[in-house]
Amino acid sequence: MLRWSITFLIIAIRAAILGFGGIAGTAAGIAEILFYVFLVLFVISLIFGPRKV
């Protein structure tokens, strides 16, 4: 998931450099959403990860 977030961030940067504002904004928004989803899943995995009983 983090890989997808980084991929969309790179797409957004390239689109912004080339002047495609709409595409850059959309790709940046997708990257931001994926990053937050990854962050939530990471925290959940830390909480409910391997436990010794």
C-alpha cells in the first residue's frame, strides 16, 4: 500500500512539472488517501500484532 502511495506521489510530481494541474491534484489526493490508509493499517498491526500468551 505504501508503494502505491509513493507511485501516485511520483505521478503527481511529474504531472505538476509538465503543467497538468488536474491530473496532479487527483494523483496527489489519491496518494494522500492511500498514505492515511497505510498509516491506520500500520497502527492496527502494531496493536494487534504478534502477542505472546
